[in-house]
Amino acid sequence: MSNSRKNIFLTSLLILSMTVFSACSASSPSEKADKKEPENTSVEKETPSEEDASVNEETVEAPAEQEENSEAEEENTDSEEPAAEDDQDSSSEKEKEEVNMLLQQLKPEKNMIKTFENKDFSLTETIVDHNDTHVQRVFKVGEMVTLQILKWNQDAIQVVYEESSPKDPKESKLSNFKPNKEMQPMADISRKGKGDTPQWEIISENETMEVPYDTFEHVVVVRNTVKAGNKNTINTLYYAPGIGMIKEVYEDTGENGKKIESVLKKIEEL
């Protein structure tokens, strides 16, 4: 009996040992897997995460966005340049319009008879008629009568018609006249200077002038000078807003030179 018990004990021990060995063998692959996990971890570290990928994508896309922004800025710059040019053009047009209005406002606002004071002879200027573009006037110096039609617009004052000793000086010709002489500018916004040339030049645009009739502001002064040897003939005209000419100065610088001034003394309605 003792031997049989001994054999049973040894058999049980052998079975137990095999069970323990099988259990150890079954656990070994997981242990190997656990040992290999660090390697997998290192590989995972080398593989970019989603956050890193998004950062990389942003980094790649950033230059493209910068290029788009640069192009947008260039487009904005290009679009702003014409606007700047338009502003300059607008400023130039506005400045020109102000200058044009300077001449336009000098045109007589009503028909009138203007009497000028002069030591040597009598002088009257009668504004017979006027419209948006023309003024008809009659000069009487002593017994000499001259009818003139002026083209009076935003750019210039020009003599376009002239007639000596008209039959009816007070008859309006503006509706049916035909220019009979080459335009002679009496004032032109494109001609500014000192008035030392044969052409009429604007020498001042904002004078205050006192004459016997009244004191006028914003007076425009034009002048021309004709040189003949040692002799200069200088004519200076003064124009006031809404009235037209208010003063004329004639000067001869020759050997027997003289200076004649005609200044506005009276205005009567026609």
C-alpha cells in the first residue's frame, strides 16, 4: 500500500508540474508581447500624431495663404491707384472750375449804362444785351461810337464782332449776328503773367479796387504791352464781379509819354 500511495503521489506531482508548466508557457507570449511593446511605442512616437499633422498642414498652407494675401494686397493697391488718380483729376477739375467761375462771374448781370470819369474825354460803356455766352456793348468816346459783341464764357472774354457808328446802338444783335473778325481775347484763364506781352495776360485775380462809384472786391486785372522801339504802349483793364470793366489805364512810355485813367463814376439802368 505504501508503494501504491507513493506512485499516486508522484503521479499527482507530475500532473501538477505539467499544469504549472503549461500555465507558464501560455503566459510567455503575452510577456513577449509586453516586452515588444516598447518597440511599438517607439514606432508610434515616430509616427506623427493628428495634432502634429494639423500643424504640418498649417505650415504647408501658410505660404499659400501668404501668397493669397500678397496678391490681395497687390489687387487692393492696384485698385487704390486709380482712385488716387481720380482724386487728382477731381481736384484739378475743381480747381479749373473755380478759375472758370472767376471769369464767368465778371460778366455784367444786367443791361446798364456805365459812365467813366476821365480828364481828357468823356467815356461811356453801355451793356445793350447779354445772355449765357455773349455780351453786346457800345463804347462812346467823345463823338466816336463802337459796337462790340464779346464771347464771354468760362474760358475767355473775346471780341468776336465789331461795328463802327452803328445805326441803332441800342438794338440787340445777339440773336442774329455773325462773327466778323478773328477772336481777340481780352482775358484768358490760360494766360497768366506780368502783362509784358502783346497778348492780354491775367496779372491779378483778387484785387480790392476803389473807384468813385464804389469799392469792389475780387477784382481781376488783365494787361498787355506792345513794344515799338523805345516806346511801350501798356493797357490795363480791371473787371469787377457782376459789373464788368470798372477801370481802364492807358500808358505811353515814349518820349512824349502820357498816362490816362478812366474810372467808373456812375451806373444807370438801361
